[in-house]
Amino acid sequence: MTNVLLVDDERMIQELFSYYISTAKDRYRLVNTIIDAANTEMACMGSKVDLILMDVCTANYASGLDAAANIKKKFPHIKIIIVTSSPEHRFLEKARAAGAESFWYKEVDSVELLDVMDRTMTGESIYPDTTPKVQVGLAASVEFTPKELEVLFHMVQGKSIGEIAERMGVDYSTTRTHINHLKDKTGAKTNSELAVLAAKSKLVMPEY
Amino acid sequence: MKWFGRRSRLTKNSVKEALDNLPSGVCFFDRNGLLTLCNFTMHRLSFELTGRDLQNIFEIRDALQALPESSTVTRDGDKFILKDGTVWRFKEESIADEYGHPYTQFTASNVTDLYRAAQALEQKNKELAEMAVHMEHITDNVAAIMREEEILAMKMKIHNELGATVLNVRKYYMGGCEPSQKDDLIQNLRKTIGLLVGEIGREDETDGYKELLELAAAIGVTAELSGAMPEDKASYLLVVSAIRECMTNCVRHAEGSKLFVSLKEVENMHTVVIANNGRPPEGEIIEGGGLSALRAGIEKAGGEMRLQSRPVFSLTVKIPKLPPKGAELL
């Protein structure tokens, strides 16, 4: 029997996942549900946990990715599946770096989640190949290069071109060229409009 | 030769004429402070500064220190703005002529373009700073928007499933289904009703601190608080992080069962001291990932963190009270 800890602050998701787990009573048992990823370690100290379904954006702005990295250090035997609906491109690489076994984009489909859970528990690591496609102005998110995504990541934090150039270790003019390409692709007329479009699309979420 | 001779003579008038043609203002005073030479531009400037013709060094010095009431000039730092909109900067220097006689030279430079460019830059920087704050707010809201969208997607799914289940029930009663399909129908009904009952019956839980205390209590650890938790969200979350870190370490390393948390607010600073009833540390505490991350968060907020290992463990955290988010936009 696999003991599951669910970390998600959304009640509907809790209900739905709880229901999915209840449909596989022969192999899964939900031992606890918590809303704040920062409390995961405490929850694992109090219950025997084998598998964590971990949301990324949880209560009190706590990052499920940070919590996953911490759990992997303190409880390396616990398997973790990161679950999110965010298309943020960095989440996949951050989840890998944290040591999470699998990554699943939230869908309202029990078969798929249970399948990912089963395969993860048998030692597979399941990661999607790409992030969900979202629209940023006139452009689809898949049209952006990694460097352009990095520029957007800094722009939504309100950084100036000079600051972005410094953080990326590139010239001011290179950064400006990236921004001009982004504006051409998205149809944004100003840097501010571009940053707002990127933030609204949830393609970049610097706080997690 | 006649032409060369005429050009080689430097008269007082030619010096004055050359100075008058300068775009900058320039004037000289002798050791007694009396005006010895002044070009047109400086005459005009000094008249606007003092409200009269320049006679001695004290008039211009006084005017540059504090503009007289008769002046038509306004001042912005070390720059003087004339009523025609031009901006000037004055400079006083001690010089000597070829015989070693001391003079004081005043020059005035037209810095109008520079001043306007600096003003435009300042305005741009102000707009950028406002934009940065605005972006931070948008970013803050993204997680909330995403959560709303997740809820909406779930609700739509449940709504669709409920509709499908009702149709199937109708079909079943009308004899359109095989008896073997009854179990699936009942299971779908249970699932949909279960989700709806959950939606109606429970309040949203958002308090991560309450959850932490409940989880700790489940493993026999309690917290005794004296004082009130901070009201501003950012400080509150930092204090909760400090309590969480100490609680985890209390269980892991000190084998304690109680945390003592003292909260005070002194001169716009939240001061939190946390101790426990467990074993004292065997040596100096080395900050690992949790404590280092806590320190980073506290220092980022302008606060400070101090660890004590002997004679007993304690953690002291000071966090400046923060204005509510968005106050800087008002």
C-alpha cells in the first residue's frame, strides 16, 4: 500500500484528487492533505509517506518546488510528483533539479493521474516533453527562444534593460534586440505592454 | 606689413569685444572686490540675479547664496533658471595675471540642454520605478488568477459530468441501459455528488500557520506564544517561517516538545525570540539549508537574525514593520 500526501491549497483539487485516490484503494491511501508546501517536512515527520502529490503554487506563496528539494534531502525515499497547471517553462527544470520523480500537468482525468502515480511507484520518471502552449499577445509560447524567455522572466519583475543585461551577462544592445524580437512576435507596442502580456499569460512566475 | 601690424595689436577694446562674443558669462574682480571686466552675458545674468547693474563681488556672491527679492531668477540646487527658460551654472575661481596680481573670476555656463535632459531622465526613472512596482503587483496576482482558472476548469468539468450523469439516469429509467451499466452509473453519481458536497460543505483553508501547529501537535510538539503575531502579511510569513524552522529543528536535533516564542514590537521592528525545552546544542550551530534560507528571507526584508548555541539554543529575529502592499502606489 502506498501512502500518499497531497499538497494543494485548492479545495476542489483536493476533493478531486482525493476521489481519484479513493478509486484505487487497493494500492493507494491518502494519509494527509496540506495546503502549505512549507509544512511538508512536518507532515512527513508525523506520518509514513511514500508518495507526495505536490502543487507548485501553494498557500502563503510557499513553493512546492522548494519543498520538494527539501524533502528529497531529508526523506530521499519519498517519491514526488509535481502537479501544476502553470505553463511556466522553468518549472520542469526546477522540478528535475529538486529531484522530483515525475511531473504532471493537472488535467481533470483520473486515469492519467493514477497512471503517472503507478508508473512513478514502479521506478519510472515521467516528465512531459513540453509545457502547455499559451498565447502571449500574437505569439504562441513555443515561438520564444530560451533567451527570450529569460528576458521575459526579468521583465515581469520590473527590471530595466540595463539590469536585465547585467543579470544575463550580455550587452545592453543584445538585450534590447531580444526585447525588440519579443515585441515583434507578440505585437506589443511598448516594453511595459510586453511585460504585462507575459505576466498575464503565466508563462513566467518569478516568485516560485 | 600694415595688415600684420594691425592684427598683432591687442587693445582693451578687442579683449572686451572678444569676451562679449562668448556664449558664456564671465567677469573679473580685483583684490578689493571691484568689478574690472564683465562681458554682455554676465551683465545680463547679474542684472537678472540682483535686479541691478553689477558693481562689486559681494553683490554676485550674495545673490548666488540667497536670491534677493528683486531677482527674477529661480534656483534648483546649484543651477539658476532665468525667466526666458535658460538654465545657468556659476563658478568662482581665484586667478592671477602675469604680474601676480590676484583677481577673482566668475563664469556662468549655459546648462539648459543638460538640465532639461536630466529632468527628462529623472521623470523617466520615476515612471520606471512606478512601472516596476506595478509589475510586482501584477506578478503577485498571477498565482491568484491561476488558482481561479483552475477552480473554473474544475467546476466546468463537474458541471458537464453532472449533466451527463443526469442524462444517463434518465436513460436508465427509460430502459435504455443495460443492467450491467448500473454500477458505473452509480459510481459516477457518487463521484459528482461527492465533489458537490465537498464544495458546499467546507470552507477554504488558507492558514498555513494553523496547519503547522496542528501538524506539530500531531507529533507531540506545541508552541507557547507570548505577544501578538505581526499584522502585515510579509512579516507574519517570516515569523511563521522562523517558528517552522525552530519547530522542525526542535524535533530533529533537540528532541524537545515545546517551543517558546516571544513576540514584541519595538520602534517599528518586530522582535521574535524563539527557544525550546529540548537538549542544548552540543556545539556551535552551523546554519544548514533551512536556517540559511530563513536568514536570506529576513535580510532581504531588511531584518536581522541572530543564533545562540550556548548555554541554550535561541533564535532572535528582527524584522522592520512593512507598509501594506500597494501603499507605495497611493
